[in-house]
Amino acid sequence: MKFVEWLKWGGTGFVLSGILLTNLNLYPLNIMVHGTGSLGWMLAGIITKDRALTVNFGMQMPLFALGYAKMGGLI
């Protein structure tokens, strides 16, 4: 399996796990797990030059950064 396929499947697992953790209200673990999956999908989009993936998951990165900042007590 190619590296990008690993990124996609790994990203899918992390995103779905992050959604589950959100529904179980397990903060801040949900943000870390979901953010990891979104990063994987964004990288897959960059590697494959798929603009839709890059934009979709790239736009999520600042939102996760806010969550990380809140988690770290910066905001």
C-alpha cells in the first residue's frame, strides 16, 4: 500500500475516533485525535494535488489550533 493510502486510512480512523470522542464528551482527547486525522487528510490532499481535500481539511487546521490554544491555557 502506498504512503498516501496509509495517510487516508489512518486519517479516516483518527477522524472517526475523534467524532466518537466528541460524542462521548471526552475533551481534550477528541481535539487531539480528530486534529491528527484532519492533518493526515490535508497531507494526502497536498501529495495528490487534490484541492478539495486540501481546502476542506486545511480550513479545519486553524479551528483545531484554537482548541489546542484553549487546552494550553493560551485563550
